[in-house]
Amino acid sequence: MPQEKREIIFSEAEVQSAIVNYCMRSNISLPKTRFAEMKVASGNGEVTSLTLTYTPIEGSSANQDVTFVTAKIAVALLMFCSSLRIPIPKKSNKSLSLNKEGSGKGITLHIHVDTKA
């Protein structure tokens, strides 16, 4: 039985762009201050959460963090693919992992399609 496996590798900038676009389309408000950094947490080789850190609001010394769970990260990346017209099979298993190659905090979307005869 043939199987299809694909990986789509997103740079840190692409992940950030996908998350911001997802927030805009989903009416999720982000802090109005300057973006500082992105942290990706993983466990057992899979992405578990992503945190965007923004600089403190005037008069405060604490950074503002916005955290996204795996499902929301996946939706953001799938929407990003759709906007770039990258085809993704609807009936497929999808998972996220940290990029193993290169520097930065990019994410790889793994797609596995079981083609049943």
C-alpha cells in the first residue's frame, strides 16, 4: 500500500507571520508593543507550545507573553499554507516538530497520508 509523507519547513519569521495572521483573522488581540522574541517548547520531539514575548507596556517592567497550544499553531500554519496556495490533504495525519537543521526556532509540519487501495 503506497504512503505519502511530506514535510513543510517554516522559518522563525514565517511562523511568527502565520501566528500574527491567525490572530488577526480570529480576532485574538496581541499586545500593542514591540515584538521581542519567540519561544517554542517541545516534548518527545513534538512542539507543545509557542510563546510570543512583547516588550513591556510603558510604566511596567514585565514583558507580555502570549502562548499558543499545538492545535492553534497547527491551524495558523495550515492557514498560512492556504494563503500561499500550498496544497495540504484534508484527510492526513499532521504533527509539528522543531526544525533540526539550521539556526533559529522554525517549525516543521509533518504530513502523512495513508492511501488505501
